Amino acid sequence: MALTRKGQATRERILQAATEVIARHGVAGTSNEDVRKAAGISGSQLYHYFDSKQALIRAVITRQAEVPLVPGQPIMGALDSFDALQAWADAAIEHQEHNSGRGDCTLTSLAGELSPTDEQTREDLCNAFQRWQSLLRNGLQAMHERGDLRPEVDLDELSMAMLAALQGGSLLSQTLRTAEPLRASMNAALAYVRSFAA
Amino acid sequence: MALTRKGQATRERILQAATEVIARHGVAGTSNEDVRKAAGISGSQLYHYFDSKQALIRAVITRQAEVPLVPGQPIMGALDSFDALQAWADAAIEHQEHNSGRGDCTLTSLAGELSPTDEQTREDLCNAFQRWQSLLRNGLQAMHERGDLRPEVDLDELSMAMLAALQGGSLLSQTLRTAEPLRASMNAALAYVRSFAA
């Protein structure tokens, strides 16, 4: 369905509202009615854009996947140097520090809430995680080709370990409500990357 | 409330059933009625042991926290040598390999499903994560005192980074349905620990 500019704006307003409601109450605690109210639209308007809660959640996941790795930082350069990776880690930790004490609508929490039987939503999450892994992998590959990383480095494993550090650190930080777990996991991941410096 | 031996067995049967139902359907998709049926008991019996869904979920979390880091391995020795840590990582990866393709009722997924406003359940999860971190920290501290790790190592950061690697790797492995993310994150975490070898 091609949307007019106004339609795109309404759809975006719904997704923004849904993201905020989910951040506060979790997926299970969010009804279409909550989203409708938060977006300030009618039920039939909501239905026009998203005909089920699942369709809405899937669109939230796809939208969150477009936020490159650090919420609140929609634009991020290539992660293709030790300095750029450090800046990325610092930004993630800073974001967590400002968000400690309240929920955050991240792919991490969406993945945790995923019903094991909802195959379509799982595939959306897989795509989102794989997109993030490629952002990391592309940067590492550029470093590898430039000779910054030793020839024998396994780029798939390294980028996956970095993504896991981000996800695990975020999950623990959100639960424990302190940025320390994320700081620890990102420090460890970056030290691991640096251990492959040529 | 002190339980008789029979009462303890019934309570344990309910928790086992709840853990299995949650593994298949997630917390949101699990009703008390589902648990009652799976445990083969009456509604009044269930209510006798757990008077709300929240009470049941909290007990599941506390019980899962007693499973020391690798589900299916109720007994685990001290993680106080590089070999013991490697064996722990290998067991976690092997468990994930056998569980790929189906849900798992882990603290990782429970934490992800946590409603940001359920403060009591969040505290139970914090206790569980902190208990796991201490298991790791105690092992690392023994290695440190024995002189296996360099004096300047930050044991809090190191144990937290390992826990984050386990959680992040498990979350990605459960979503992507392959053990590779956990393998990558555990390899990275153990390499980081080894980088502090004296």
C-alpha cells in the first residue's frame, strides 16, 4: 500500500506512540486501545494502518532496526576504526546512563518478550539483529582490509560477539537499572577486538 | 508457610509445569489455567500455593536462579580455573545446541518479558542475576588469590562481562535459533579472561 505524505506521517506517529507505550508497559501490557489514545487517532484510523496487534509490533521491530545500534542516534558513521568503535560503545553507555531507571523499547526487550510460537515476529527480529551485525561486520571488514586487524580474525564471530555484548549488557543494565553491566560488556568486547590489532 | 513433604512436592510439580508452559508460550501467553492443567491439579490447589500469576512467576524466577548458569546442569563445581570456565562455556553452548529451535524458559527471556512497572518481579530478577554474577566472581577471585590472574584485574567488571556474554549470546541464539551467537560471545568472554592471565 503506497501512502501519501500525510499517511506516512500518521503511520510514523502511530509507531512512535506504540514504541513509547511499549517502553513503559511491555508488549504484553500494551493494547491497541492504549496505542490509539497515545497517538490521538480513531480506532478505524489505527486499523487502516495496522489491522492487528501483531502487525503493529512487527512494524515497531522493523522501525527499531533502523535505529543504528544506539537509540537516539539515528545517524551513525561507519564503525571502521578503533576510535569509531570506542565512540559507539561510549554512546551506548551514555544512552544507558540516561535511561537507567526506566524501560526502553529496544530489540533486546522485544526479543525477550517474543512468544516462542510467533514465527513471523521472530523472523523480523532475526532480520533486525542480522542488520545490526552487518553494520558491525562491515566496519570490521574495512579495518581488516586496511590491515588494522590481523589476517586470521573471524569477522563473523567478532561482530556477533560485539552484538551479544551490546544485547546482554543492555538487558542486565535495564534489569539492574545501572549502566555498569553495559560498561563492563562493552569494555570486554572492545578489548577483544583490540586483541586482534595488527 | 511451612510445607509438608507432600506439599513441597506439589509446589515443585506446579513450578516445573509453569516453567515448561512458559518455555513454550512465554509469560504473556501463559494463564494460571494452563499451569493448573499441565500440573494436573485443581484450581483451589494452585491458589493454595500461588495466589496470583505474579506470585507464580516470581517463584519460577527464584527457582531458575538456583539452576547454576547452565540449565540441565543442577550441580556445577566452582568456576575457579581457566579449565573450569572453559567447561562451563562448553556446557552452555552444548545446551544451546540441543535447544535451538525451541523456546527455553531462561532468566534471559523472563527479563525481556518483564513489565517495566513490575517492581517486585524486577527485584527477583536482580537477585537472580546477582547470584549468578557472584558464582562467577567467586571463581575469578579464587584464581586471583592463587595468582592465576594479574593483580590489577577488576573482578566485578570481569564477572559482569561474562554474565552479559552469556545473556546476550543466549538471547541472540534463541532468536536466531543457532548456537553460533552464544559460541561467539563465550569465546570472546573467555579470551578476555585469559588476557588477564598472570
